[in-house]
Amino acid sequence: MASFGWKRKIGEKVSKATSQQFEAEAADDRDLGDDDDANWVLAAKRRKEILLEDCVRKSKELKDEGATLAENRRYREALVKWDEALQLTPEDATLYEMKSQVLMSLHEMFPAVHAAEMAVQRNPRSWDAWQTLGRAQLGLGEIALAIRSFQVSLHIFPMNPEVWKEDLSWARKLQVQQKATKTESVQALAKREELVVQESIPDYDFESDEIVAVCAAIAEKEKALSASKTMVIVSASGTVKTVTEQDNCPATPDETLFIRAR
């Protein structure tokens, strides 16, 4: 008859050397897994960099094509190219600045100001963008804002003769003319109001025959009314009587009479 003894666990049969070898191989596998994760991250980052480089390259090609079209006065086509470029590089301030120039050439001042403002927002240190913004604002008649934009452009690039001698000088002349025109308008309005006031008050000749005759007629009527005054007297019994009151002897009712009306 076979006897059964206590079975040891399988792990107890594994030698110490074999356990150490197994642990080393497991550690190598973990290291390989970590390397794979790192390689994947690096590969994704590299693909992103390549994609960005492609976008920048394509955007530059579109920008150059738009510039060529704009030089040939094909402004609408140039705007299409630059809008496509902005889809690839939306933070390119130069594209917005170029768009503003072309929009001004098309006499579309509101979009031109908006494009120049976008350029300034993306690159506040660009004196070109501030100069273009000032010109667009000047096209809208915003002379004070244009002067400020030109001053910022000069602050960034003080040695720019174009902004100093042409843009800023012209804007200040327009400002002087605007103030003079406004002063003339105010004076003309005040003079017109003064004439209206003078016309609303007629100059009567109070010594004319007509005025004297009217005054005499009024005086005679008042004299006649004052010579005879009447009053209606109602007695206690209800009798109504009209009495004429003379200036020298006024008729005074007794206590039994009630005065109803004059």
C-alpha cells in the first residue's frame, strides 16, 4: 500500500541561482519596456516638430506667392493666399500686417484696421505693424489714434525717417485742420442761433398810429366798463334783480338779499 507524504511547494524546488537569473531577465524586460515608451514619446515629439516645420514652410510659400500677387495689383488673390497661410501659422504678425496694407489699397478701412490690430497684438515690438495701424486709422478719420500709433512706431524705431517726416507730420497737419474746421463750425452755429433769436423778437414801433389807436380803444372800453358796473341780486324769496352800480353812489343790498354774481 502506497503512503502519501506532505508535498513541498514548487518554489522550494527552484534553486537560488535560477531565481536570481529569472529576476535579472525580468529587470531587463522592464528596461526594454521603459525604452520603448521613451522612444514612442520621442517619436511623437519628432513627428510634431516635422509637422510644424512643414506648416511653416508651406506658410512661407503662400506668403511669398501672395506678395508677388500683391505687387501685380492682384489684391484679392493675394488675400486668399495669406488667409491660407494664416490657417497654418496663425501667430504670424507679418501676414496680418501685409493683409492690412492690401485692404487699404482696396479702400476697405474697417477690415484694414482690424488686421493691423491683430498684427500689433501678435508682435507689439513691430514698428511696421504700428505704422500700418496708424495709416489704417488715419483712413478712418481717427487722427488722434493714428498719431499715437505713429508715436509708438517711432518709439520702437526712432531713426525711421518715413514715419517721422511723412506719416506723423501729415497726421499732425490734419489734426490742426480738423481743430480749425471745428472752431469755424462752432462759430457759425453760434451766429446762426443768434440770428434766429433776433428774428423771433420783432421790433415794434410803439409810437405808430396803429398802436396809438389800439391803445386808445382799449382805454375807452375800460372806461365804459368802469363807469357802469352791474350785479345780480337774489332775495330771500328767490327774486332775481340786476342792479347797476354807479361809481359815486354804489347800490348796497340789505341783509335780506344775497349777491349771486357780478
